[in-house]
Amino acid sequence: MNVQSPPVALKPNDYASDQEVRWCPGCGDYAIVKAVQKALSNMGADPKNTVFVSGIGCAARFPYYMATYGFHTIHGRAPAVATGVKLANPDLDVWVIGGDGDMLSIGGNHTLHVLRRNIDVQVLLFNNEIYGLTKGQYSPTSKVGTRSPSTPAGSVDSPVSACVFALGCNARFVARSVDTNLKVLPGLMQEAKENTGASFVEILQNCIVYNDGVYSSFTDKANIADGQVVCEHGKPLLFGKENEKGLRMTPGKMELEVVTIGENGVTEADILIHDETNRPLALMLAGMQPPNFPVAMGVIFRDPGPSYDAAVYDQIAEMTEKSPAIPINELMHKGKTWTVV
Amino acid sequence: MPTNLIGTMATQLKETDESGREILDSVVIRFAGDSGDGMQLTGTQFTQSTALMGNDLSTFPDFPAEIRAPVGTTYGVSAFQINFASHAIKTPGDAPDVLVAMNPAALKVHLKDLVPGGTLILNLGAFNARNIEKAGYKESPLEDNTLDSYRVIEIDISKMTLAAVEHIDVTQKEALRAKNLWTLGLMCWMYDRDRQPTIDWLNQRFGKLPLIAEANIAALNAGHAFGETAELPSEISTYVVPKAKVEPGIYRAVTGVETTCWGLLTGAQKAGLNIFFGSYPITPASPLLHSLSNLKAYGVVTFQAEDEISAVCSALGASYAGSLGITSSSGPGVALKSEALGLAVVTELPLIIVNFQRAGPSTGLPTKTEQSDLYQSVYGRNGDTPMPVIAASTASDCYDCAIEAVRLATKYMTPVMFLNEGFLANAAEPWKLPDTDDVEPFPVEFASETEGFHPYLRDEKTLARNWAIPGTEGLEHRIGGIEKDYDSGNISYDSDNHHKMTKVRAQKILGIADDIPEQEVVSGNNSGKMVVVGWGSTFGAIEQATRRCQEDGLDVSHIHIRYIWPLARNLGELLKGFDKILVPEMNNGQLVTLLRSEYLVPAESLAQITGQPFKVSDLEREIRSRMED
Ligand SMILES: Cc1ncc(C[n+]2csc(CCOP(=O)(O)OP(=O)(O)O)c2C)c(N)n1
Ligand code: SF4
Ligand SMILES: [Mg+2]
């Protein structure tokens, strides 16, 4: 299939399907769908070559709202279905959509492998730290103590960090953002798309019904400056209202600490410069938790490598050149045969 | 003539050929030894030579689940049986005429099957006190009367092998490993088989280890020479089994895995699609993954998934994108796939699931054969989730079934369950090579018309929905597991619509009955006293058993069902023409339940759940006794 640019540039709205959106009013998913439509428009994506594959959950309803190809599959299996789509036709631009339960609980295994294999797809994980669609049970990303219908006295198991998980899976592109950050999200999607191989983007999403405000300690307007640090390759990891705070390695230890420039003899030169190709650093940044640390946003890790789908087709080409296909009749006659007259 | 009389006559009238070899109609040989003794290899090589001699043959490899069970134990015994004949045969044979036992454990496990008066070849070298005890014998079976009713040939094969390779620079361990080839050499002498195919194979296999190849070839030749020169007991003679009279053509020996692989490839070519094969290793299905992985030049993409669920889901994703998605597994793996099969049914995408059945439930007996996934195939999913199910009867039939599975999947936009069996996967038989040109092409046409398009637009006749693949301008659409509106393909929670869609999905699959052959009787009359109804790999044993009864004047017919779902249009009427319906199955009675529920007929079950194929004699006895009931 040939990828052709559409003749006229499509506006974000042209990527919206005619289907009525069925998320709760005020759900963070609305903002994400808008951001993706904007990103596609910015990139001039061709709807006929764009496929959204999702699992099950509120987040996973996403494909129905896009005027592209879409496959709403079964709970947790979107990465596996997407793998087949991409391997069948590598020219397609494939996006995988799912929630925290979808991709880290029932489908954790597939998320691991789509990332490890580095299949050229974008994986967007809408993390609301809750099971939305099944009415509010805690999820594998819920903080200890989360009260929910299934944990009335608070959850007692420790959560997983989506980005730390992705890094542990050897993902080569790991980024994080917030649903409402419309300024940044489309650009981040574009970077994810432009990265060859599996691109993992965690989008912190507010579930207004079952987990409202889980992220407000660092996403509310007043808290953003002190609660988030934006990772930009080659730039110092500064944050705070005046960019007065920063991250540095604790001298003599393999450990991050928050410092204030001008205090205790700290100068800007002491602040860590973000190196997006450094996986151990990325692991430390991705794992930072409020309130003691800001939450890392932006491209936390990027170190592109050959994609699985490309390697598969390279091998097919190589093998075909070495021993081209012969008619099946001849193939079946290869080896030891005998003739009966 | 009663069968026992034929038997006696055969032993009395010894015919010989010009070189003095006794001419036999058919022989059953079983090679048995420790898992590490190379019995499967010995059997496979003997099979190759036998096939090239022009005999009809059927084999039954029977090996333990453990790769290397503790040496000398009964549960570590691996066996390979071959039945070859100068006439057409259909089963690997009920009981061996010749048993090769490489150690006491092999003797312990298999002696009970050897026909009275049968030939027993023992490797004396392995009959030491420790091995005898490990096998569970209190006393050496060589010294009491255990072996009295057999013709016993005791040879210290281990010692002979060591002597044969003495001049070659290999370790003692490597030398001893060649004892299976020594044995093969002896059997080649006894049955006049050509050693050259084995020599060629060894040279190729051990191309990088020429000394190992040399040692094995030396052992092979020494075993043969031993037969020619040694003073063997007088009643042991050499034999010849003349070529079988079969249809002219070019033949090769094949297993069900090979034919399945070529059938899928042929089918895909006839449909004009590339194969995407997603699979996760499991006995006995893995060999299909291995075979297809070698067909990259045919555009075949093979994907070893992280689990069974990913295997089927990736295949379904590939079908969505316009490939022919195929997945394979065995019962436990198919169980894991069942949710995704529901998705395939509701999204109405072509998909083929090859189930190499093995003994269940759960892990069951992983290396033993069974036909116990019929319920799982026909009924085993949530919701009303119909799909066609076809079952292969022989290794040759796997080729045709595979093509048929592709045809049905693409023509009706549906997943198709292709029931294979561990027994068919491993067993070898001669196959008259088909000509792919004899298969009518059935090219797939993807949707391209934008006018009036929606993803669930159906063909009026087949009820198949149109297949629009990503990359097609103007046909962008969304599908998924939520019920779809009949008229637009959009999601719909409407109750009447769900009723209608469920009916349409069922009707589409039932309609396939108009597109498959009417049920025929394999042998016997179209109505009468009794019909024996079978499916899958029991075909040969049932046919032989019913034939014997027919030759004896009994009014019994044989029906073999290939299309398990939907069943052939006329099957119900046909069954109702018989007073008795007997359904032998290697399960606890599954097809029998299906037939009873579909046709309200008093079908009776004949269940054998031993992990072993039916014996013709057992079936025959059972048919006779049930006829008298
Ligand atoms: C096999 C299976 N098990 C359970 C469910 C029920 N289920 C649907 S969505 C869901 C969790 C959704 O949570 P998440 O993935 O975080 O998505 P969200 O709704 O929060 O966006 C569950 C448990 C299902 N649909 N399928
Ligand atoms: S339940 Fe929560 S996640 Fe689901 S749609 Fe409503 S607000 Fe959004
Ligand atoms: Mg969630």
C-alpha cells in the first residue's frame, strides 16, 4: 500500500468521526482526543493509513471517535492486535490506546512485549489510576490506601509506575504528559510518531467520576511550577516559579535530590543536564514521586533503534533473495520422492 | 474366511523370493528404547527407506513428555511403530510382529503388545542388574519364562557398536550413541531396506561433524553386516515385503504437519493473500510454526508471540489489515484464545485456528493423542459464537482440510477451527503428491466501493460482510467487540438488533452446509442395521474394522464426518436409516452428544481415552458385540 499525502490539509475536526462521544462530561479523555486530532492535523496524517487499536475500558473507546481506521478489541490485548496489523502492513501508522488497567493489569504482558520488540507503533496509556468503566475499582497504578468499592479500607498493594515499567521493558521512547496540557500534548504525539519503533506515552488523565483530583497536587495551575519538571534533552532539569529549583545527583550517591539555586552554595552549574539517551537517569526521573520530588514530564527517554517490523521484512527480503520462492508444486517435490507407474 | 484362519495360513505357507527371502504381506515393527536411545530417529529413517521401497505404510511415534527422563526408567521409554505392507493399509497396526527393545524398561513396557510367537530383538548390553531392577523386574526376564512364547534374538548391541566404531576418533559416549543405527542396520538387512537414504541423511545432518557421521554410518553398516554373517537362530529369516499396488504418481512420505503447512500455503495462494502466522510453542503444534518459519520467501510472516492470546490477537490484527491470519496450538492454548475467537466471530474476520489436539484436560498427557476438543471447538466460547469446524482424518487429508479452511474463512468472513491431532501431526504415511493446479482459485476481493459502504454490508447469498482493509481510501471505519448495528455497522445496544445480528451470524455459518459435499457412506449400505460414525484420525481403524465385519456378512456401514460444524445437510436423514449408531471416539463421548442433540437419534458412544489410537481388533470386537445387543 502506498502512503500518499491527502490532497488538502485536514483540520483537527476532520479527524473526528460522526459518532457521539460517550465519555462522562468533564472526563480527561475529551482533551486527549482533541490533542490527538490536532497532532494528526499538524502532521498531515492520512486517515486511510492511520489505525487506532484499543483494548477495553473508557480510554479504549477512543477509536470510535476518530475518522480513521479503528479496532476496538478485547481487554488488554490491543498491543497484540496492533502487532499483527503493523506486521501485516508496515506502511500503516498504528496507534495503541488503553487505560492503566487495560495495559498494565490484564494486558501488562503484551505491553511489555510490544515495547521490548520495538514495534513501530505509538502506545498511548491513559492513566487515571482507577478502573473507570467497571465503576471505580482501584488499579495497578493506584496509590497505596486508595479507597474504592473493592478496597473500602484502602488498597494495600504498591502501585507500578507506567514509565518506569516501560523503561524496564527496554522501551526506546518514553514520555509523559497531562490530559489538559493542550499546549504540549500534540507536539509530544508528533515526537512519538516520528520516533521509529515503539513510542510509549503516559498521559495522566483525570477521571472526574471515580478519581477526581488524583493529580491535582501537581497539575492544578497553582501547583504546576513546583510540582512538575519538564525534561528537555541537553537542558538543565530546572523547575519552580522562577526556575529556581533543580535536580542534581547527591554528591557521592547514585540518587537524585531537589536543590535550590543560591542556597547552600548551589549554582546553576550543579544542576543535572537532561540526557534523554541515559536509561539509568531516565529510570530515576520517571520514578520521582510527589511531594518530595516534582513529576517528570516530556520526553524522559529516547534512544531509537531498529524496529521489529523493519527487521522482519528485511529478513524476508534477505531469505527471498537467497532462495526465491519456487512453485508450491516444486516445493512439495523437494526431498525424497518415488514414482509409481 | 474367519480372520484367525488367514493368520494360521500365513504362517504355514512360507513363500520365498528368488534370494530366499520370505515374502510377507505386511509387518508391524516397534522400536522401543530409552528417550536418549534415538528410537524416533531410527523409526523415521526406517520409514523413509520403506517409503522409497514402495510399500504402503503408517507410523505411530509414541514418546514421553520429558525430554530426557531418568535413564532406564519405564516412563522414559520412547517408541516408534511402523506398519508396512504390499497392500493398502490404514493404521499403524494393532500389535507388533517384531519388537526391538533397547533396554529392560522398553521390554517391560512393550512386551505385552507383541503378538504371540513374535520376534523380539534385545540389546543384551543394557540388561545389567541395575537396569533390570529399574525397569521393575524382580528377576531378569532373560532367565525366567517371561520370553518363552517369543522368538528371541539377544545381541549385545552396545558392545557391537563400540567395536564397529573403534577405529573412529570419537568418545565412548558418542560411540555408544550410534547403537540405534546399528540396530537400524540390522533391521534393514532383515527387511531388505536400502541404507543409502540414511547414509545421505547422516552426511547431511552431521556435515559439520564428519567423525560423528562416520561413526554412525559405520554402526549402520556393521548392524547390516552382522545380519549377513552372524549365525542367527534358524527360525529367524530375512523377509521381503513387496511394493504395494497403489495409484500411479509421484509419492513422498509425509507427516500431518508438512501437509498442513503446504495446504495452508496453497490455500493462501488460491485466495491471493499473504499468510500471517502467530503462534506460541506447545506440543504437538510447534512443528507447524517451525515449518512455516522456513517459508519466508512466500511472503509468510511468522510471529512467535509472547503467549497464546497474543498469537491469536496478532493473527486477527493481521486479518484486519488484509493478511490471512492463522494461529495454531493445542487444547490448553486454544482455551486461552477463546475470548479472541469471540472477537473474530463478532468482527467477522477470516482467521484459521489449527488445533493439534492432545490428551487433556489441562496439561493432560502432552505427547499423547486424543480427540477431546470437539466440544471446545463447537461450543467453547462465551455468547452465541458459531464457527465452522473441520477435522482431518489422515496426514494426506490435512492438506485438503487446510485449503478448505482457507476457502471457508475467506468466503464467509469467519474464523475456522481446523481440528488436527497429535497423532496426525507426527505419524508418517506415503502421499501421492497433488497438483496445486487442480484446486480452483478462490481469490479474495477487498471492498473498494465507497458509495453506500459500511463495514457490515453483507453478501446476499453467503451473508459474509465486506472486507475493507486499512489503506483503502474512503472506507475508514471502526470495528470491535461491541454489537454492531445491522444497517450501519456502528455500535448498537439495541436489543432487537442484537437478536437479529445473532441470528444472522448463526445463519451465515449454517449456510455453509450448502457449500460442502453431502455426507457419504465410506463403506457399506446407505441404511441398515448399524452404522459406525467416526471423525478425525480414527478413520483408518474404523474403516478396517467395519470392512472386516462386512466381509463376514455383517450389515454395518461406516460414516466419516469431516465437517463437524456445520454438519452436512443430509446427515440426519442418513443416520435415521440405521437401527444402531455407534460412535467410536478417542474422548469420553463428544461427537456422539452432538449427533444426539442435533438429530435426536439414539447414538451410542464407544469411548477410548488411553492416549493411544484405536486397535482395529478392539473396534471389530466391539462392533460385533454391540450388533448382538
Ligand atoms: C476479560 C475481561 N475482564 C474484565 C473486563 C471488565 N473491564 C472492562 S474495562 C476494565 C478496567 C478498565 O480500566 P482501565 O483500563 O484503567 O480503563 P479506564 O476505564 O479507566 O479508562 C475492566 C476490568 C472485561 N471487559 N474483559
Ligand atoms: S468513568 Fe471516569 S474515565 Fe470513564 S468516562 Fe467517566 S470520567 Fe472518564
Ligand atoms: Mg483507568
